[in-house]
Amino acid sequence: MKTTVVYKKNEQFEIKADFYPASIQFAPVIIYIHGGGLFWGSREDMKVDQVEFYLQAGFNVFSIDYRLAPETKIPEIVTDISDALAWLKQEGTQQFDFNPEKVAVIGGSAGGYLALLSGTFDIIKPQAIVSFYGYGDITGEWALKPSPHYRKMTAVPKELADMLVSNEVITVGPIQKRYAIYLYARQNGNWIEKISDMDIKELQSFCPLYSVNADYPPTLLLHGTIDEDVPYEQSVFMSEALTKAGVENHLITIPNGKHVFDEDWQSASVQNAFDDVIQFLKKHLQKDN
């Protein structure tokens, strides 16, 4: 039975998260960050099968919302992830039974990007990171130029995309109402302009690829070779940077895997990949140290 909490709020917004308890006491906890191009999604996007899989393996799950772009820009979004980690360790222990010293951050796509960024935090960072088809560099051509994949789709009028942007802070974004903003941005090569007011040099500080050091947490990367949204090379580059910095990491390649390959839960390759995720998490969160 999940419990919904508000982990951050002010006069303009409140941000919620769902805590799913494991059956064993003082178990590690997974913070799950949903994807959605930073424009859409919610804490409820985490698949039920995946929640149950982690719970059965002995991990609590904390699935979080965060403020969404373009109403909120990257620096503020990143503070939400940092504040979720801080809330869990400082206030969450008063409400839930889990080990605050054994925390992993897992995310897919934009959530994978934010998970990778959590490894660069100064004060509170996770003990392990799992990135499903995430990205470490948002200053590359793949992010800055029109996407050939999305250009093949029906063009979204600028008027429609602009109309879908709210005047208020958004923390939950239904895909039906928000996807067109992302589609327009990727078709026209202005996605990064929508999520950031920074120039390229400033933006590099929000690229995990350029912020890796020896203190970065052990990281597991999973990516399909024919991902049409986030290039497979994004995980390759991240793995290379981690290896160069002496950080334990592993890249699981899904042959012919597309974006959100993990939604094909019955696939043998997906099941094998999740078994590897569990082994990685157990190694870094259930060992005594």
C-alpha cells in the first residue's frame, strides 16, 4: 500500500511523492524519477510490474514528481531532485522504515538524465545510480538540432505548442496535454531553449558527462542500440567518462532496443536486464559497509 507525501511546497506549488514499502525492515530505498522530456509525466508513471519487482527484491520505492519545463527551467528542476533526496533522509525517516544510508536513484530518459545529475550533488548524493536510456550531455547536436525522427511526424504548429504552456508552475503533466510541446521543440531544434535560459557554456554544468569525478556513485546504464529519441551513444559516452574517472560502472546494451524498451516487460532481454539491475542494487545497497 503506497503512501503519498508532499516533499516540497511553497505558495506556488506542492510536489508529491509515493512511498511503496518493502516487506522487510530497514531495507534500502529506490528514488524513481519519471521521464517525459522534462515536459510531461508524473510519479504514477512508474509501471506496476516494476514497482512490484523492486519490492519483491527487498527495496522500498519512492516515486517522485518534480516541476516541469518549460514553466520551470533546469536549475530549479534539479533542486527538486536534490530536495527529494534531502527530504527522504531528514523527514522521511520519521514516517517510513528504511535505511537512509542506502539510497539509489533510478530514472528513464529525462528521469535518467536527472538520475545521472544526482551523482554530481555536493552534499547529499545516492549510493548508486541506474539510468535507463538517459543522457549525460544536452549540449550536443542530438539535443540542439531538429530531430530527424520527430521531423518525420506530423508537424506541430507553434501556436498549439505555445497554447499548451501554462502560466502556473506544473508538477504533474498528462502526456495527452504536454507531449505536443516536446514534439514541437524536437522538430524545430529548440528543446534546450525551452528547458534552459543558459548559454552552452553555462549549460555544461548541468551535463553529467562534464561533471564526473572520482566521488561519483557506482552507475548502471541501460540503452537500446536503435533508440530513436536519445542516441545510444549518450550512454556509451557516459560510461567512458565514468571509467576514465575511475568510477565503477557498467553499460547494458539492448540489441535493437528502442526508447522505453523496458515497457516490454515480457521480453526475455528486458527480464534479463532487470535481473542485472537487481544484482547491481544488491551489490551496492545491501552489502555491509
